[in-house]
Amino acid sequence: MTSLVDVIFLLLLFFMLSSTFSKFSEVEISAASAGGTDTGVAPIFLQLYPARITVNGEPRALDDLMLEPQQGQALLVALQPDVTAQRLTDLLVVLRGYPDLAISVLGAG
């Protein structure tokens, strides 16, 4: 009679090989350069709080964040204290839909 350990090992091996693992999304982050590009357009200033967002001082919701950036316009993201990495990732995923923005993330201060 086959031992129970062998059967469990075979079942474990079968399920490991036949299952699919979820893929995590990734956000591309580029390093900031010392000298910014001067496009002659004022940058957009976004403050990220743990529960809210303000764009140029006006409160906005993350779900309906509507921006109308010009080509190469800078977006400065200021992190407020207690902002989680998941909250920043959610914002960067939304901002991925604006390829014309030059995004710079400022540290929490």
C-alpha cells in the first residue's frame, strides 16, 4: 500500500504545476534629473493625502481625476505624512493614462 505522504506529495506537485499564479501589475518609475525641461507651462501640483487628493489646491477624487495636461507638462506629486505605498501606486496607475505628463514624486515632509 502506498504511504499517505507519497500521495500528498503527488497531489501537491500536481496542483502546483497545474495552477496559474496571478501577475502583479507594475508601475514604471524613472529617476528625476537635476535640470528640468522648461516648457514655459506652469506645472500641475498634486498633493496626495491618505484619504483625499488636491490638484492645484482643489479637492478631487481618485476615481474621477480629470487632468488636461499639455505636451511635456510637469506634474509634481507631494506626498503628505502617513500616505501608504499602495495609495501612491493607485495614483500612479491612474496617472499612467496621461502619457504627456512628466511626473515627479516629492518625498513626504
